[in-house]
Amino acid sequence: MFLRRRRRDAESSLVRPAAAIVPRDGVTSRALLMVIAIMTFVAALIVGAVGLVRETATQWRTDMVREVTIQVRPVEGRDIAAEIGKAIEIARSTRGVLNARSLTREETSRLLEPWLGSGLDLNELPLPRLIAVRLAQNVDPDFDSLRAALKKDAAGATLDDHRTWSARLAAVSDAIVIAGFAVLGLVLVATMLSVSFATRGAVATNRAIVEVLHFIGAHDSFVAGTFQRHFLAVGLKGGLIGGGAAALLFAVTGIVPGVLSWMPGGDEAAFLTGQFALDRQGYLGIAGIVVLVALVTTLASRITVRWTLREIE
Amino acid sequence: MVRFENVGLRYGIGPEVLRDVSFEIGPQSFQFLTGPSGAGKTSLLRLLFLSLRPTRGLITLFGNDVLRLGPDDIAALRRRIGIVFQDFRLLDHLTTYENVALPLRVQGRDERSYRAEVIELLHWVGLGDRLHVLPPVLSGGEKQRAAIARALISRPEFLLADEPTGNVDPPLARRLLRLFVELHRSGTAVVLATHDAALMDQHDARRLVLAEGRLHEER
């Protein structure tokens, strides 16, 4: 009796950790792993690129709204220099304005050089003159009253607050973000469809196992779980490969311009390759895509298994 | 436990393979289901383990009308029924031990809680030294016994066996029959489908005979 118990105990300790009910080889293939990796790579590139565009656009807009321009057109019978002086006075007395200065003749001629050539005598032409107005940070300047005061007291002076440019830039950057998310949505749908096809194939291949599980009283959720586990693993693995490759690409393109600038002609090359350095948020976005792809893969396989089981039943 | 009333079954638009079948199976009863090949034994068994639904008539199983059962109710009822398939249906990538433990694993039980129980049962069916072997390596008789052990492990109230002695030699067939009889004595209702008259002669029990889709009883 004692010997028998000892033998059973010995046998019990020999039992291997339970093998997967549905073997991995019969469920997921290398091709699916590659599809998921590529999809994640594309999705991560989109997220990174959209992040870069947003960041750059925000930077430009911030720079742009920190400075406005007053244009003074020559008016017959008025001394333009006096009008410029008045406009500067008005601007300086406006809330939120840090400084206002008229562009010198040299600066104005340099601005016009590409169109009118060098050696230009501005006194001979009735050209408008510009006043650069620098704004204080975190104070909302009262453009309406500035505009009204200029109209009233400085002849020929108008305010250009770059609002049109800023609005256009915002529209372009928003359009790029929306397009990015739309493409991201398509990539995720394509991933779901690929996983769905693969799942249908996996259930068909393992139909005998599914039937046995049903006959011994397994609920559909249990059967779905046995497949889902494999797809979660392949989703995570594919996601990590694709997301890792995208992160690596951004890291390398972020370093390259810096490296190139040390070489002869490097600045030009760096200008061509652009600055693709992602910030921490960008890398977090890529990590988010990896998790999202794994979840989408799992969800798609679960829904497909349950549909397929209903068909089998 | 099981009640068939004027049950008819047809596949698609084909002829009826079962016609006006009516019978009852009580708890702790033992019956052979017999008849020539093609008489509808397997179809009747499939109705009994809810793999098919009748095209007409009424089947009640553990007090439930089978036509009103949802997928979760079917799964719950199947846990009270043990099935031994003619072709065993063991999973080739799982060891004998894992195959037999599968119904308990499906129920979500912890492996440590049933390990000793499964090993004990495998010893009882004579597979104590084949625990870690994969089914392709097992002989026909060993596969049969593993399939029987899998059907018994969750202590079903009702056991269905389709030709469980079809692939074994007469001495082993007798041993397996003794196993089913022993199980019946311990309180399980058994339906044993066979066309082996010699086997049925070894145990005095009710015989449900199927011929051309109709059922009659012999004693």
C-alpha cells in the first residue's frame, strides 16, 4: 500500500506542465506574424509622423503669434516717417506689446532684393514700410483697439497679425492629423481582417479539437479563449517587432542630421533628410500602437472564433 | 433521465433515418443499443449527446426539452454526460494523462486538484504505465481505454459508448464490458451501442434494437 502510494506520488511529479489544448503551430503562422509586424510598423510611422507635423505646426504658430507687423503705406501729402513714428507710438502704448521698431531701409531693401534686385533707392519708389511689433508672452494683446487706433491716427497704417496664415497652417496641420488617423483606422481594419481570416483557417484546421471540446462540455468562451491566447501572443510579438522597427527608424533619423553636420556638406544633407527626432510622447504613442494592435488582434480572433463556432453548431 | 417521444430525424431533404422512436432511459440503468450497420445507432447517440436536434418529436434530457436549449445549457448538460466515440477522438498532441484530464481542465479546475484522481483512473483502466505517452503511440485497445477514462473522469450521470469494443480482441472486450458494468453498479446510467451479439450475451441487460430507423426492445 505504502509502496503503491510512493509510486503514484513519483508518477504525479512526472506530469509535465499542461500542453496548450490547441497547438500553437496549428493556429498562427509566420506569415500572420509578418503581416501584423508590417501593419504595426506602418501604424507606428503614421503616429510618429502625425506627432511631428503637429509639433512643428504648433512651434511655427507660437513663433508667428509672438510677432505682428504694421504696414505703413505712403499717403500723398503726408510724411511717411512721421506716420511711422505715430504708428510705433500707438503700438508701444498697446497692452501686451513688448517692443515695436521700424525696419531700417537696409532691411526693407534686403526683403525686396529677390524681386527688385540690389542697389535700390527706396526714396524713389512709393513702397510701404514695415514695423515689427514683438508681443509679450502670456498676455493677450488687444488687436482690435490697436487696429482702430492706427486707422484713426496713423495715415496708411494697417495691422497684419498673421491670423490668416496661422489659420491656414492650423487647417493644414489638422487635415494631416485627420488623414493620419483615417489611414491608421484603415491599417487597424486591415489587421483585423487578416487576423479574422487566419482565425477562420485556424478553427477549420482544428475543427476536430473544437468538436471534442464541445462534446466534453466546453463553453464557447473557453474554446475562444484557447485560440485567443495564441493570437494575443502573436499580436504582441508582431506588434513589438513592427513598433520596435519604427522606433528604431525614428531614433536613427533623429541622430543622422546631427552626425551629418560634422561632415563636409553635412548641413545640406541634414536639411534634405530633415529633423525626424521623436520626443518621449512620440515613443509612448508607438508603444500605445503596439498595445492597440495586440488588443485588436485578440478581439478580432475572439469575435471570429465565436462566429465560426455558431456556424459549426 | 432521457425520454424520446415519436422522434424522427432526417439529414437535409433525405429520407428519415430515425422514425417514430420512443423510449425512456432511467437513472442507474444499463442498456445495449444494437442493430445492423446503417440502422441509425450513431444518429441516435448523436441525438442523445445533443450533437443533433430531432426534425420532429420530443426529446427531454434531465428534464429539459432539447429544442429549447441554448449553447450554454448544452455545454452544462454535456458535463453530466460521458461519451466514448467509436474513433476515440483523442487529441494527438496531448499525452494520455492530459487527454483524460481534459474534461476537468475545461471545467476550470486547478491541475493539482485532479492530478491524483486522473492517475488513479488511468491505473484502473490499465494505463498506469502509459501516462506520458502520446495517442499515436498507443495501441487500439489502449486508445479505447484512454477514451473511456476521459468519458468517466468527470463522474458522469449518463455514459454513452459507441462501439467501445469494436477495435479490441475478445478478452479485452470482455474486460471493457466488465468496466462498464462496474460503472453502472456505481450508479451511472449506461447506453452501450454495439453490434457484437457475443458481447451482449455476456451481460443480461435491456436491448434497444434499431432496424431501418425504427426501435423495438428485446430482453
